[in-house]
Amino acid sequence: MRAPRADPSVDAALLHALERVLAPAARLAVSSGLPFDTVEQLLKRAFVDAARAAQRSDAAATVSGLATATGLSRREVTRLLQDARTAPPERPSLATQVFTRWRADRGLRDRRGHSRPLPRLGAAPSFEALAQSVTRDVHPRTLLEELCRLGLAQVDADGERVHLVQDAFVPRDDSARMLGFLGANAGDHFAATVANVLGDERQHFDQAVFADDLSDTSVAVAKRLLQAQWRSLMAALVPEIEALVRADAAATAGAAPARRRLRVGLYSYDEAMPARPGHKGRKR
């Protein structure tokens, strides 16, 4: 296990970083009526899981060792180990995959780069062919109904053509799915930054730009620029990644498949700046 740091300045910075991370988590829990003791159990389990992962190089992760590493009692560690549950990583929903492929496929965009309406049925290019390129286990009609339910697509009155009506998969009327996105996106981003700070062997891309003293109008302009750049990145990146997936599948045909996953994201956040001591603003 990694030895604890003795530098007080590092400890203070660590506590401040954790405070910044936990504050929005606490806000989410409080606003959703989730009591502290429920979250406390999640945190205890996370501590035990982290300690077990850190001790994998040892002969065995003993209860005493886990208790020492986490500060929990041996009895509590034993209980948590008995209750431990492992769940496989969530895969993007089929509706998400259809939406993403439609947005990213160069052959399904017009000259201005916008997603073209598709015939509902028939050979490619059609929604039926698009859905079947993602899966043949679910009927295209079912996937279309799901996209329409989420407000991401709509069908013409005559039922012949399908239109995308959103640029991003953000189903605001589906709280459970939004929380799924929150856990997946924020969780992976935080895992990447933690791995980089701890100096793990695999480094992850994590860059950001920031600016102060912006007006609401300027922030709106910056967000429009960000959305445009994200569309360009999606259009360039998704086909290349899909080609890599196909190449890896072909290279491992008849053997164990490749087992690494990748998430690429882009985010923005803006809020009011705290008042500066002694700053009275500009006179008019």
C-alpha cells in the first residue's frame, strides 16, 4: 500500500479537494431526500473496496489489515465484506448507441453537417437499417419509441420519416437515466484525475481552460462555441473509435476479447464569482 503523506500542506490540499468533491454529492443527496446514514454505508464500502484493491499485491487482504487501512472496526469490515456486491460496468443503452451513431455517421448528415431525416423503414440509409446496425435483438420500432419517449427523435405525421430533434443525449425527463449519466460520467472523470494524482502507471487525458470576469452574455457565447466543437469532435472521433473496435474484434476472433473500455467527455461549468474584498464595482 502507498505510505501516507506526512506533509501538512499536502494533507490540507487533500482535505480541500475532497471538500470540493463531496459538496455537490451532499447537495444531490439532500435535495433527493437521501439520508446521511445511507450515504455513510456507501462511503464505508468504498473505503473497504479501495483498501482491498491496494492490498492485492499482498498475500491476502486480511480483515485486520483492512481495518487498519480504513480506520473502521474489524467487525464493520467483516460485515461489509459479507455484504459486498460486485456489478459489471454499465454499457451504454441501445437507444444511446443508436442516437450516437446517427449523430456521428458522416453518411447521415447533410452538407451543413446536420443529421438528415431518415426513412423509417427500408434499406440504408433508413432508421430501420441504422437500428439493425446496432442490434438485431431489439426491434427497430422499440428503439424508435424509446428515442421518441426521451424527446430525442420524432416521426412525421404520416409515419414515414424520422427526425433527430436534439444534439445531445440528455433525457431531462428521465431522472433515473440522468442519474446514471451522472454516476458514469462524473465517476470516470474523478477516477481519471485521482489516478493521475496518485501517479498510477496509466495516465489519463485531463485538461481544462477557465476564465473569470465574464458576463452572462459571454458565457452563453462560449457555450455555443463549446457545443459546436463537441459536435466536430464527435463527428471525427466516433467513426475512428468504431473502426478500432472492429479491428480489435477481428484481431481477437476465436480468443478472449479485448477488455479495456474508454470514455471521452467534455464538460463546462459556470457560476457567480465570490465577491472580492474591497471591490465596489465600476462606477457608471
